[in-house]
Amino acid sequence: VENRCFIMKLQFKKRYLLISIILLCLFAVFYFYTKFDTVTIHIKNNTSQSLTGLTVNYTGSSSEYSIPTIPANSSCTKQLTLPADFDEGQIEMIAYGRNYTILGYLERGTFHRLTVNINTIDKNKKLTLKVKTSFLSSCFHI
């Protein structure tokens, strides 16, 4: 009887462990897949001036996303979540009345991380910037 009780407890623990692993995997897949519709933009201000009034938008979006003031030699990060009806487009940063394309091609199902280094700002408020892009693409698109 003791041996039978021990075996039943062991089977229960195995079943509980298996269900836990399956649930964890499902959560991980859901979390990972939802991250494929985000764009993380990290803006580094390498100048000696604060940058104000910066906005970011992407093709097909009617709204602009404000970037908070970035003090000299500081940085900030903005995360954009693409809507369900987004297919493809580009991302632009607007600064002091000028448009700067910071990602020329963006499609749904891709996770992008952009690092925008703003190195100089001239007397006419024109920025010199360098963009580094890294991305992951999902194997499937919905």
C-alpha cells in the first residue's frame, strides 16, 4: 500500500511538472511573438545641446510619437507597437522641421531595435546622425 501511494504521488508530480512546462512554453511563445510587432528606438544625444521637440512616426500612422527632451550627452528610449492593420512602411524622426528617415523599410512580423546617434547640430538646427539597426524576423506572418 505504501509503495502504491508513493507511485501515485510520483505520477502526480510528473503530470504537474509536464503541465507547468507546457504552460510556460505557451506563455513564452505568445510573449516572444507579440514582441515581433514592436520597434525600440534608442536615441543618444552626443551633442552639447539639449534636443527638444523630437517626434517619431511611421508610414500609415496618423499620429506622431513625442520624444521627451534629451539633455546634452544623454539618451532616451521609445518603444512603438505596430497596430494589427500595419503591413509595411518606414520610420521617420522629425526634428526642428526636418524629416530624417531612420528606418527605410519596416514590415509586420519583425522586431527592430534602432540606435540613433545624434552627433552634431549646426546653427540651422540640422542634425548629423548615424543609425544602427538590428532586427529579428518571425518565421510566420499572420
